[in-house]
Amino acid sequence: MKNHSLGGRLWFVLILFGLVGQIAWSVENIYFNLFIYNTISKSTSSVTLMVQLSGIVATFTTLIAGILSDKLGNRKYFISLGYLFWGLLTLSFAFVSKENTSNWFGISDESQIITLTIAIVITLDCIMTAFGSTANDAAFNAFVTDNTGNVRSLAEGVLSAMPLIAMLIVAGGFGMIVTAFGYPGLFVGVGTLMSLSGILGLWVIQDHPNLTKQNSNFIGDLLYGFKLSVILNHKRLYLYFLAMGIYGIASQIYMPYLIIFMQEYLSFNAIQYSIVLACVILGASFITIFLGKQFDGKNKDKLLIQYSFLYILGMISLYIVSKFLKGYDTNLVMIFVGFTSLILITGFVLVLALLGAQIRDFTPIENTGKLQGIRMIFFVLIPMFIGPMIGQKINESTNLTYIDPTNGSIAHVPSPEIFITGAVFCLLIFYPLTLIRKGNLN
């Protein structure tokens, strides 16, 4: 593998677009769910539908955009223009509300207003996701693979801490923005940050000199990652994809409902869950960055198995604490939830970092863009379709409900069982990881 040095300019690009991209995804994953739940309708089924449709759009957009970035031999404009329009779409959510829906469409029936407003949110979210996936999932991920070379695990470790840092910024600092200016203030601030980053990218991003146009057949490129010959020639890569899919489903069983769970089941207010998340994310960030530096030169497959156990332990421990300490002193519950969440989030990010590094290492460099869509099928489409559906069924089956004061409908409260279900499902990850450890794979 050819050596690459990560200069200051490249580090700036990786950190800026890695962090801003993760801030954008965190706002979508955290505050879009809360935005629907708290201001439109206390319905976890609406959250589930939005997550599922977003995953479908993200995957197919990445599949097409990744191929186009290969064919055109350009990542720079896909990243820069993608971030610009991604930000503008995020900003547009500042104008979405039940009141505006009523005024725009001249309707007064509360149920019709709620249904139409949710439809607007989900439609805008899908369009926004298309730009985000083009910029981040397709182009930026391919850019990272193009430029990191033999220090990929170091770069991957730093980039894997970005979701945690983004969550810290979003759950902590942005929570104050919501308190002070409401959700419109949040969407305007984040959207502006993203768009400005895209404009800056036109000057600071430099594509790898070996990246050139590919005069290949588009349909052939589209089907490349699905060919049996490609799968058989890259068995190890596809086993990592499978492991990523299992990990993703387990995570998506609880992740879309995590803050709603803290708010409704544990009865944490915004300040309390922000404190818990801030401490957890800050601690996990330091651990992840420190351990990420140690990945290069180590047996990553062995580490994957170890950290998968840690992740499963985290989900089980959070389930136990939430199930049996509910109703005790709030400060005590916050401490135990924080500690078990630290185990969970640390395992979550370390597994993600190692899988991401291995997938990049075993992705054929000449077909990086073509395989971004395949990565998204296992990383986003399958997990975001199946995981929330399982989580929603678990929430509905536990009969933890209350009457939504907004419209009188029955609202489901996320239950601790989503964590134990995620842990049980995550046990499946040891099947592909064991096959990889046995060797005799490409």
C-alpha cells in the first residue's frame, strides 16, 4: 500500500468536514426526532418512518453519487456543493411548524395539520439527506479513503470521535440554543455553519493527484458491488459489511429513541440529560482518540471481537440500571445511567472505528466510489429500516403509554427493553468476525 503523509491542510479538511458533517447528522438524529415529538406529535411511529425513509434515500443517493464522483474524477465539488445545499435545506426547517402549515394550506382540523406537517418534515428530511449523503457518505468518505493511506487507522480513530464530539456540541451547546431561540434558531445556526463550510471547501479541498476520470459504463458501475465475482474476490470486505449491518441494526433499535427515552421514561429534563450526555460523550471521546492511536500495527480483528463484547455489555448494563433504578433519587440515577452509557458509547464508537478502518483498508482503491453505496446498504439502509422497526415494536409491546395533551392520542414511551434487544441482536456480529479470524479470505 502506498504511503501517504497527512499534512496540515489535509488534517484541516478531514476535521472540518468530518466534524461539521457529524454535527449535521447529530442534529438530524437527535433534534429532528425531538422536533417532531415535542412540537408536532408525540408519536414514535413518525420518528420510525422518518428514520426508515431517510435511510433508503441515503443509500441510493450514495450509490449513485459515489459512482459519479469516480467517473468525473472529482470529490471536491461533490463535497463543497453538497455541504452548501445540505445547509440550506437544514435551514429551511426553521419555517416548518403546525401554525405555518395551517396558514399555508388554509386548514384548521388539528389531525390534518399534524399529518401534513409530519409529511412536510419527512419530505424535507429526505431531500436534505440526499444532499448530505452525496457530500458526506459518498464524496467525503471516498476522499478519506483516497488520501489517508497507511495511517488510515489514525485518521479513522480521529474521525470516529467526531460523532461523539458532534453529539457533545449538539446535545449540550445546541440545547441552549433551542432553549433560547427555539428549534428555528437551531436550524438556522446549523444550516448556516454547513453552507459556509461548503463554500470554504471550494478553496481548501484538493483531490488526490491520482484521482482521474473513469470512462466506464454507468449501469456496470451501479451493479459492480452486487456481482458475485466481486463478492467472492473480496470475501473479507463483504464480511466486514455484514458485521457493519448487524452492528447497525443493533444500534438503531435504541438510538433513535435514546433522548426521548431519557426524557419520558427516566423523567430527565433537558438540563439533566444534557449533563449526562456531555459527560458520557466527553469521556468516550478521550478514550476513543487515545485508543484509536494504538490501532495501527495491532490485530484489529481481535480488537473488534473484544470491543463488540464491550458494546454488548454497555447495552445490557444500561438496561439493568434503567429497569431497576427508575424512581430512585434522580442524581443517583443520572450517575449510574452516565456510567453505563459511557461503556455503551465507548463500545459503540470503537467498533465503528475498527469496522470503518477495515472496510477502507480492504476496499479496492480503484473502485472506491462504486463501493460507497454498498457500504451504505449495510451501514445505513438495512440498519435504519430494520432497527427502528424492531425498536418501535418493542416500545408498543411494553404498553408504556400516556395521552398526548396536544391531540388526545395515545403516545408510546420508549422502554428499557430496546437496549437488551439491541444487545441480543448484536451477538450475531460474532459470526462474520469469527469467519474473518479463521482466515483463508481475500
